[in-house]
Amino acid sequence: MLINRKIKEVWKDNPHIIIGKHGWESVIDEFKRQIKKNKVIKVKLLKSARVHPVEEIAQSLAEKTNSKLIEIRGYQIIFFKR
């Protein structure tokens, strides 16, 4: 139950990470720090980062950071630390 509450709170907050023209590869270290600290984080993709489909970027981030993809809404993604 605590995780569901945390996910709802994260949706209302500003994103922890914003991915732009430099792509998601450049934010992996910060992503790992944020997810270790917060357990649940929100990532936003700017228009300049949308070279690939959002689902593909989200899956790649989850795999590279050993986290779980929770939900995608538009260009915002929620991840949970396993």
C-alpha cells in the first residue's frame, strides 16, 4: 500500500529527471542516484529526446538501471527500484 501512495504522490510532483536532446544515456548515473534515494521516480521526456518511441526508451532505462517500469502517461514515466 505504501508504494501505491508513493506512486500517486510522484505523479503530482515535478519530474525527478528531465531527458532532453542529449538522450537518456547521459542521465543514467543521476537516474541511479535518484531511484536509490527516492525508490519511486518520475522521468519526463522533452520533444528533443523523442527520437525513439517512449515505450522503447522506458524499457531501456529500466533494464540499464535495474529498476521496474510502473507506468507511462504521455511523455512521463514512473519507475520503481526493485
